[in-house]
Amino acid sequence: MQKTHYIIGGHPFTINLAEGEFSQILPTMEPFRAEEIENALFTITIDNSIIPSWQGEKVGSFPCPSATFEVYRRENGAYQVLILQGNTPCSFIETDDVYKNITITTRGSNEQRRFGTNNALMLIYAICTAQHETLLVHSSVVENNGKAYMFLGKSGQGKSTHSDMWVKYIEGSTLINDDNPIIRIAPDGTPMVYGSPWSGKRPIYKNVQYPIGGFAAIEQEKENSIKKESIPVAFGILLSSMSTMKFDKDIHMKVCGTISKVLGKIPVHTLSCRPDEEAALVSSNAFGL
């Protein structure tokens, strides 16, 4: 059994691999590897010899752009999750009732196993860290002058393009993550953003952290404009960008509580924009750059 430690978003955890070299299955984890850790938040065992057995009640099927998650809950509160790529099962997750020990079983080709492992790790991370004021966010994020600026919105609205406009036109801007960065509330109450091993189609896997400087929800329009949203509207924007796990009321409420703390410190803007230099200037000016 190969044991490897990681720290992502400030949370330490351990992965036990029953066979093979984990870095070959998911090399995006390498920047987050740690030689030693204390007080692992959770432990994952990846063992393909396990034969999955569905023993829980199905609570729902949740399709995402690239995967479908079929979630089952056992009487003691533990979860079983089947992850499919299209119609093909790629991985199976089983937790205990306190989300401390989790197993992953994968199936299929090497590509399918990587897909299944990647999505399983994202879901496990979101579940296990939600009660520790941590959020996995669908966002593209850039750093400028020591702060992170997060661009939100539905797929295809131009989050990545707007990040590219910042990198090209706003001096000192660097892309941190292009799909799933992490927000965590620091001990002093500061909302921080962390890089993660999950960055969509672009290989941006940076083990960095910065205080959040601002949020902008991107909407494609013919003219560039920006407005600061009210707290209720801002809450809805952030919630729709989170891995909310509505199938679990307690986890969902923890997510909502963390969002409220973020909004107590950082406003949310809606940016109606074209994919051009002026749009980057409009948003950066609104953030005081």
C-alpha cells in the first residue's frame, strides 16, 4: 500500500494507493504533495479490487458538464456515489458516516480511471471540507498585486476569456486557476482563494493562496458595464457557483454559512461585457486597480 500526503486549500489529507503509482493516475496532484502532515482531515484509499455494493437509498442523480453523480445514502448517513462519464461507470465512492475514511474504486481504460479518480477526489474534497469554512468554486481566477480576482458565471459566458484579457492588458496579472479554485475563511476572517489540482482544460495547478480582492459574474453583452449587486443577489450568484451538495442538508447549510461570511467582507459585481481590453479595464477599475 503506497501512502502519499497532500495539502490542498490548507487542508492535509492522505491517499493510500493499493496498486500502481498515483502520480501516473493523476499528475495534477503533484504540486500539492507534502512529505509529512499532522492531523489528516480525511484518508482516501484507492483500491480497484473492491467490488462495489449499493446498500443505500438513492437520493438523486446530478449531471454536471463532464460527469454524472448518482448518490446513495445509507441509514447511518454514509454515502455511496457512482460517477459516470457519459453512460460509462468510471468510479465508485464509499464514505463512512463522519467522512474520515473514504474508498475509491475505478473501472475502465486508463483515461476513464483518471477521469473517475479526478471527479471522485473533487467531490470528496468538497464534502469533507465544507464544514471547515471551505468552498470549491466554479470560477476562473487571476492574481494582481497580491490579491485574487474571481470571475464567475455559467459555462460559455466568458470567464476564461476575461481572465485572458486581464493577463494581456492589466499589468501584473497572472492566471491562478481556470475552473475550480478553493475559497477558505482564514482564522482572522479574511476570505482567501487557493489554487487546486482541478483547473478544467488548462493545466494551471498552482499551490498558492491570496486574499480575495473581488468577484465579477460575467454576462456576455454588446456593451461593457459593471454594477455592484445587493447582498441577496450576490448570495444567489455565489451559491450557484459552488459545489453545493444539496442532497445533504447539513453540508448545504455549512456552504451557505460560509458564503454569508465571504459576503460580509467582499462584494459581488455583475460584469456585462465584450471579450476585449475595455472590459478588463472596466472590471479592474471597479476593483480599485
